[in-house]
Amino acid sequence: MEIVQFRDSPSKHGFHALISNLPSDLSTENVDGLFLAASVISMQPLRESHRAKVVMTDDTPPLTGHDLIADYLTRLDGSPGVYRMLDRESRVLYVGKAKSLKNRVSSYARPQGHSARISRMISETTSMMFLTTKTETEALLLEQNLIKQLKPKYNVLLRDDKSFPNILVSREHGFPQIKKHRGAKTEKGTYYGPFASAGAVNRTLNQLQRFFLLRDCSDSQFDTRTRPCLQYQIKRCCAPCVGYVTAEDYAVLVRDAERFLGGKSKHIQAELAQEMQTASESMEFERAAALRDRIKAMTQVQTAQGINPQSVPEADVIAVHMEGGQACVQVFFIRGNQNWGNRDYYPRVGGDVSITEVMQAFVGQFYSDREPPRVILLSDAIEDPELMAEALSGKLGRRVQISVPQRGEKLDLVAGAQRNARESLARRMSEKASQMKLLQGLAEAFELPEVPRRIEVYDNSHIQGAHAVGAMIVAGAEGLLKSQYRKFNIKGDDLTPGDDFGMMKEVLGRRFKRLLKEDPERKSEAWPDLLLIDGGAGQVSAVREIMREWGVENIAMIGVAKGVDRDAGKEEFYRTGKPVMALRHNDPVLYFVQRLRDEAHRFAIGTHRAKRAKANLKSPLDDIDGIGPKRKKALLAHFGSAKAVMRANLVDLKAVDGVSDAMAEQIFNHFQP
């Protein structure tokens, strides 16, 4: 058993804080003391070598910085593993991996030779934690998992972890459906992707419908059609729902669509040209004309897609550009010799971080929960490409190649990605400078004690109290922070329908309650500096009451209300203890506040409409325990509608395939108590 000591925990409370910083998949047990058992990654079983013993040494004088790290070195060996640096409050400052923990940690024990960022990190370190692993590859995987969970202050962080959409050719029906898919790949079928955005998926789906006439309707719509839909009329579907095409002919169309997604469009065109010639010779002129239109559409797409590589069938192209202490990473997705779009990222970096460090951190975090391609092309080398390739190969189940191209088409792809990264960062820096100027103007106009870093804007939406929702949007120096937006389903049973004051109280109460629970000392960036409330004196008073109740009265708050004639541009602003004020009609700060208010209104309205639409589509069968999608589908197929199920007698319910006698009685009793 490998044992590494943790020391200098000043109190029992501090010790529990250390444990609370561990990932959720770690467990504890008592065997001659307290052991912390850690699974390197969730797919691997717990191993004896992944245990670390915790030793409380309150009797030793506390050490910090270089002295603390030098003291740890006496008890470390050359095992691979992961180390964590923590501050006085047991918050993780940095997570790193090492081929040899002793050698890596010894570099921090030297007083000289560190950048300003690393020197600050060392000076703030009051304790360290270590987990040993069997191999350096395991250490790399564990490091990326911990960084993603703990978000350490001094690590380079990838701040956008959204999933990418795919195209799914579903196999759960005799006539496969082609559709957009995002999330876990649980549905049977073939997945193609990732695409950089929903827009890229929609464009590709549009092309596939024009070329191959595949259906995009749901299975329930397909099964209930009695005549062709509009998609057939505009030549985007071959109408398999009403028998206009056989299952065999439709399967050929599906095969061609999948070959197109695999980059074999030229082979398809050649085959279509031969079919067109045969149809023409057989005097099947309508069929020949339809094939001609498909060939023409595919040719137009290929002409427009001049950026598609010829020698790179599958790759992710990643390029970094750094300037002014900021970084932009561009990722291009190449699949089937086609460019499926790009996405830009702005990781959190420090002023003295190198491009190599940014690229290393980005690649590790980006693929921690995504499937890597066979080839990854980088603009700049990472520290250990062989190790990263080995880790990603194990995840993919086949060899992954990581390279920095020096010539040819691959170099052109990287150069294009780097140009996009440079231009994107320039635009972002310009927008950020303008945003900072607006925030400074906002602070001056409303006499705020400091320029707000985080502004939260709240609004409600409902129709006479029905489907009521609250919405929060967030803005800061980087503009609108859409990943921070939050929705609130109004839950108050004692609220009078349409009580906007009561709804605002509930929303703000839940928001502050959670903030105080997660960060009672108010040291994180999640706490707002300014609240903007859509409303006048009444809303401001209601919110102030909530803030007083939760003890957060020192947060600035402004109510935004339209003037007497409710014209945009004549907004009135309400602040506690100060007279109502207005801004000049052409004041940039006024336009800025209006944009924030309008964005909150848009988000609230969209949330309300989605909730209302979901309620309208809800089936009475959804309220019955044990009725899942399959039984629901069987009941609707048997009876034709939910109303017919509600009126059915017990004997008919028992006759439905997949519905047991007990379930039939439960359904019958639910509708006929």
C-alpha cells in the first residue's frame, strides 16, 4: 500500500473541508486511521494503489509556501500521481499531474525561478494533497477530471462545456428517420458528428432532404398520416408514410445519405448519373429529371464547399492565439472530408501562461467528456503528445494521432484555424473594451461604489398567473454570460395568480438562499454586484424586503420602469432611499440598460412559452405510475387517442400488448375511480 501524508490541517473543521474538496466518486473508510480511497476514473475499479493516508499533525507548527513544500518532499517517492495545492480555507488552488511526484513537487520548493503567477500560488499554499496512480496515463486522466470538478484558481480552465449536436439516422423504425440529436447516444441508430453548432446540423439536414428525400417526421406522425405532408409537395421527402416508396427503395436512399455523410458524395453522383442515363434510355423522363435535380443540387453544394479538405477524412483542428493576457482557441471539425463547422473558446488564463500550457490544458479538458477523432491537428505542440495520444486512444478504442503539421493541406487547415482564432480574439477584446466603458458609465450614472463585475437582471412571465416562470440573465465585462442564465418555476401555492411582487420575492429568495448555502462568505464570482429589476417602486420594495431578510442589503439594486406613457427611452429608475431618476434620451448607458432589460424579457417570455407548450402537449397517461414511452405508445396505437384510453373498459385495456392485468386495472382505476 502506498501512503502519502497530509499535514498542517489546523482543526477538525479544516480537515472535513479537505475531504469535502474531493470528487464525489471518492469514498472513506476507517482502517487503523482514516483512509481516502479514490477511483482514478469512473470507468476503472478502485485499486489498492489509489489510497492515501491522512495524518493529522496539529502539534507541529504550521508551514506555508516553499517551507511547506520542502517538508512534503521528505515523505514523497517517485510514484506517478496527482497533487493538489490548497489555501488556508482548504480551497484547491492548483491541480497537477506528475510522472514522479517527488521530482515534480521539488520544483516548487525552490524559492527562485518561478513566474509571478506560480510564486503567488506557492505563497498561498498551506497544505497539499496527493493521490498516487499506477501509470502516468492514469494520472493525466485523473488530473483532467479533478480540474473539471474543482475549477482551481491557478489552472487554465475551459469555461464552456456544452455538448455538440449530431445527426442521427434512427434504426427504431422500418423507414429510418433522419434528425438532429444532442446528448447521450442512447437511441438505436447511426450517429454522425460532432457538428460545431445547431445551424451547421440544420444546413446539412436541409441538404440531405433535398438530395435523398428522407423523412424527418416523428414516428407517431408517420404512423397517423393518410396523405403526403408539405415536405413531399416541396420535394423534400419521398412520402414513405403513404406508400409512395417501398422499404427497399427507401433503404437505398438511406444508404446513399450515410455515404454522403461519410464523404463519398462523388461516388454517389457517378451512380446517380448512370441511373439517370438508364432512366432516360427507358423513357422514364420524370424519374430522369428527378435524378438530374439531385445531381445538380449535390454539385452546387460541392462547389460552395471549397474549404473541404481532400486528404483529411477525419480530424479536429485546434489552434491557439494569445494576446494581452487573453487566449482564443479555435476548433474545426472535419468529418468525412467535410468541414462541419468551428467553435471558438476563451479559456481562463493568466498573463504569464505559455501557449504550450494553454494547448495542453485545453486538449485534456476538451476531450475529458467527448469522443476524440482519429487525428488531432494542433497549431502548437503540447508537453507530452505521446502520453496524451495514449490516453485518448484508450478512450476511443483505436489509435489517436496528435501532430503539429509542417506542410501540405494539414498545415493549411491549421493556418486557417489560427487566423480565425486571431480575428475572434481581436473582436472579443474590442467588444470587452466597449463593455468595460459601458460598465464604468453605469457606475457613474447610478453612483455605484465600484464598477460592477456581475450584473443580474430579473423578470417574470405568465398569463394571468398560469405557467408562471421567473428568469435571471447575467452580464459582465465579457458581455452577456448565457451559461449563467437561470430559470425559476414559480412554486408558491399561496400566491395570488398574477402577483408579480410575490413572484419576484420567491425568485430572489430562492436565489439568495442558494448563494448563501454555496458560498456563505461571499468570495466567489457567483455573487452579483448589481441587481436590475424590471419594475418600479413596488418591485424594488419587494426585493429589498427579501434582501433584508437574507442579510444581503449591501448589494446595489435598480428598478427599471417605463415612464407614464410607457415609451422606450423614457425609462425611470428607482433606487432605495433615493429619488426617481432618468437618463438622457441618447445616453449610451440608457441603451445598455434597455438591452439588458429586453434580454431578460426575451428569456422570460421564451421560458414561459416553452413551459406552456410542454403543458399543452402533456398526455393524461403521463400521470400514471408505470406508464413509460413504450406502454404509452402501445396504448395509443391500440386505442387511437388518449381520450379513448380514458373511456376504455377493463377488458379492452387487458387486451393491449405489453399491458399486464395489474397495469390494466391501475389505468382503469386512475380514470374510473
